[in-house]
Amino acid sequence: MTEFAQARTPDWVSPPGETIADLREEQGWTQRELAQRLDYSPKHVNQLIKGKVPLSEETALRLERVLGGTARFWLEREAQYREALTRKEELETLATQASWLKELPLTEMVRLGWIRRFSHKGQQVAECLGFFGVASVDAWRGRYSDGAAAFRASPTFEREGAAVGAWFREAERLASEIDCEPFDRKGFEQALERLRALTSQSSPAAFIPPLVEQCRGVGVAVVFVEAPKGCPVSGATRWLAPDKALIALSLRHKSNDHLWFSFFHEAAHLLLHGKRVAFVDAEGELDGKEEQEANAFAENHLIPPETWQELTGSTLSRDSVLRFAQQVGVAPGIVVGRLQKEGLLHWSTMNDLKVRYTWERKTG
């Protein structure tokens, strides 16, 4: 059964005039007598009680003297009423744009815990706009859908823009929670050399904390975000600020060779390709000069070219792969993945040397 979130605001809004009317009755005054005490016309008091005129600072002071309470109380009561009224009208307007929700991977976004499910269409639209951090559907199109020009992406972004945009936004949200030091290019390059040794760690609990911490210390927020269905993205990079970068990884193929290749591939974009363009990479559709450069960077940082020739120039066997992996200090699965990619091993060969991962599901 689908669970729906409680409505953010009630369907009714109460003007401060109701409180004025209640206090008038407690005093046993007629509305005309209240008007006399406030030194307002009966018509103005009637409109004030019905919420047809705003409760001003001057009126708040008069109410303080006549009915009690503080001027601040009356002004806050008025502000709450006007906000609730505006919110109610806004939700009614947003409900007319509910067709937009069909473009989003809504069910997946709920399943992944990114948003809540609402029965009211206007509230659901508001919830999704809040998730994307935009004020309107048009603003969303400019940044996360029709704004493909803002991304250096594979054709996947054009076909699955909404799903990719939702995944990317969740990555941005997670990255905002990471307090990074200012970006240090030299420090990041040095960190990559150290992080290469983490590839030998098979447990995410062992390599993710130091990976995130070391990158955080040089201005790069690394986040892992499960991709919703219809989002075949492996990684992405964007500069969130001049001194803070984002690397997002989807763990799409759930194996250590793909994970680490994606990380170093995205790191290459930060070092080689400037700060103006974000890169969204989908496995199997990477092309162009930037992607080729990022691929070469990842390959050479994981396995130095001079040592690679030693392996490929000899007879390949399970033992030779294991010895080579130990010699260069990377996980055997990374060596197998590289051999498979270059056609030196069949895709089904030695896959047991790769480490497989699964996403932990939140319960309760």
C-alpha cells in the first residue's frame, strides 16, 4: 500500500479577525461598540474581522490597548494568515501543473527516499520543486531537463533527461552536506596517488570513508547515489562553486573495476576540462575528445602504461593476473576489467576476481 505524507497546510485558513470576534464576544461588546473603542468605522472593523483588509502595525497597537495581547501577537497572527492564504492559492495553481509529474521518475524518487508521496497534486508538485531547488516548472526545465546544453553529456541525457536530472540533483543535495576545504589542485593530484591504494580494499566500509575524507580535504565532494530506473548513468562531475567540486558515482555496474574507473574518469574532468561545464557520463556512450582524455587518465592512473605492457606481452592466466595486480598495487578485478575492455579476455572470464556491491535498503 502506498503511504502518503500528511498535508503541509490545512485546507482552511483562519484570519486574525476570528480571534478579534471571539474576544469581542467575551467582553460582551457589539461590533459597533468595538469599532468605537478602536476608533474605526464599523465597516472597517467588519472587513478586518472577515480578513478583507490587512491588519496593519497601527491596528495591532490599537488591538493591544483594547483587546489585550501584544502588538507582536496580532502582527504574527496576520502574517501567519496571509502566508497560509498565499500558500493555499499557490497549491491550487501548482495543481494545474500536475501533468509535469508524469515526466519525472516519481515512483523511483519516492522509493529512494528523495521525496514524499502526497495525495494532493499541488502538494506533490511543490514537493518535487523543493527537491530540485527551483521555484517553477520552467526553472526546472532550464536547469535539469531542457538545459542539456549545460551538461557535456552522452545522448542518454537527451533521452532520459528527467531521470538523469533527478539523480544529479540528489547528488548535489548530498554534496551540500559535505563541508569541503577550498579546492587544491596539487593536493587533489597527490590525493589521487594515495587513493589508488584503496582499490585493493574490497569492503566499501573500508574505502569509502577515507575516499570521501581525503577528497573533502582538497575541495572535492564525493557522493554515491543510486540511480533510479531509466537513468543509465555511471558518474558525473560539476563545479558547485569556484572552490568546490562534485564527483557523483552511481555504482551502476556494481563491481569494483567499474567503480574505480568511473571515479578516476570523473577526477580527470576536474583536472583537465575546466569549471564551466558539467559532465554526465553513461557507460557505453562516451565519445568526444574530453571523454577520450578522461578514459586515458583513468587507465593510466590505475595501471601505469609501462607496467601494462609487461602483463599484456606475456601469457595471460589467473596466476599472472593476481601477481600483476599485487605488483602494481591494485585490485585484481581492475586488471580483469581492463583486459576485458581491451578484448584480451572474454567478458565472462575471471569475473570471480571482481568484487560485487549491492545497495543497502533503508528499512523502518
